[in-house]
Amino acid sequence: MKRVLAVMLTVLLAAGLLFGCGRGDRVKKNGFGLYYLNRDKTELVKVPYEIQSEEMEEQISEVLGKLVSPDADAEDYYTPFKKGVKIEQAVIDGKQVQVHFNKKYSSLKSSDEVLLRASVVKTLVQISGVSYVSFFVGDEPLMGADNNPIGLMRGEDFVQNIGSSLHSYETVTLTLYFANKNGDKLVEETVSNVRYNTNISMDRLILEQLLKGPASSDAYPTVPQNVKILSVSTKDQVCYVNFDKELLNVKTNVKPEVLIYSIVNSITAGGSTSQVQISINGESNINFGESVKLDKPLSRNLDIVEGEEKE
């Protein structure tokens, strides 16, 4: 349950913030810092800061205000907020902070947007009780380049994105699970040298590669490419994946449990989670294909993988 409080900030670019569900958690003071733009405004720098507030709402208000309006005598760092970009409200929902920006946010250049996003997320998650941050433009969730919501963001999502590596690309080897010819078992496929932008999470990367289909002629697709990933987030070792309704309209000879566990096994093999909660248009109280219940997080299942011994 959310309780919204009005907290006015006298800052250069933001006029006010709204908060809800406050708790008396103290900030993790060891190594706390605010993430600003460097002198060239091309990278982020962490500036040590001793937070003064005690309550969570006040802590968030304080650090966001400082990000928007740094100290007047600051010479080596600058605010990541471009002129006209304002925070309209922020809402605390459990361990998540939802930050709502005005529509001017949509006009940011890609490089400026990523820097601002990394700055806010990496600063806020240092506060005790804050594990995730989500961005909204007005009341609409922030969308990525693939027209899917960015979803919940963690500090780790930007671990590669400070300094010169902010816009870097890396390669990774993934273990993905597709269907066999009969559609009644999973087959494992190793995909090497997958090049990806370090701004996306590993779980989303795995799903995107899964939707592209297998490279091997011995494996067959499970999730059609027309299915959209609405959001991907992680909390307490559970990856939450939300697909659009097209997942319910899949017509294939692949058994329902094979399709679902191609998702679960692929994510748990290469991501940082041990379970996957699948929802469709935000609903998880669903029996997929009338045989697979999606109402609870699912763990890896090797029983339906060809050549695997039962654990």
C-alpha cells in the first residue's frame, strides 16, 4: 500500500517531489557518493557525500535535490539534468523508487539519457531499503530502443557503465534451450561471441537471443519472434518476465512445458537468478496451455532436456 507525501524541493530544475511508504531506514554511509557528470560531461564521477536526513523519504529528496543542483562551488563535476528536465514525483513502493519525469525527458539525446539514468539509479540504490529504481515519463513507463519498458533497474545494471565504458559493447557466451524436432524435449545450444550493449541486463539479453531462435539445424524455436517482452526485472533471486498477450496465441507443435522451460532454463543458466516468474500482460494466475501453472516462480527443470540425468 502506497502513502503519498508532498515534499517540496527548492532546486534549480525540479520544483517538487512526491513520496510514499516511508521507513526510518538509515543510509549506508560507508562509501556513499553522488554520481555527477565529469568536467567534459561525457562520463560519470562519484563525489563523496555525507547524507544528513534520517527518514527514507527525506534521504531520497535530499540526494535527488543535490543531483539536480550541485554545490555552487563545484568545478569538476556537473548535474546530469539538462535544462527543462524535471522530476514531477517519486513514489516509494516497497524496495522500489518510481521516479516520474516531465515530458521534456523524452527530448534527451541518447547519450545524455543514459548518463542521467545511471546517475539517478546508482545514487538512489545506496540508500538502505532501496534496491530498484524505475523511470516514468509522466505516468507512462520509460521505453527502451526496442519499444519495451525499461522496467526495474539495479545498481549492478550500470556496473559497466561508469566512465569510458558507459557506451561499451562486450561479448558473452550463452547457454540457451530450444525445442527438439518433436517439440517434446529441450535441447541445449551454446551461442558464442554474442555482442551486446552493456546498458541492458543479462536476463533481457538472454530473452532477446531466445526469441531470435536457434542457430543449429537440430534445434527448433520455442517462443515466436512476434512475442514482445514488456518488462524484465530481478528481485530476491527471482527474474520477473512480462510478455504481451501474443504468448497466449502461440500455435506450434512445441509442448507448453517445453516452451515455458526454454525460458526458465535459459535465464537461470546464464543470469543471476535461480527462479523465473512469468506473467502475460501483467497476469500470472494463468495455466499456460492448460498444463503449466504460472502463478508461482519456476525453477530450472532438467528432466525435459535431452541427454540430461534426472536430478
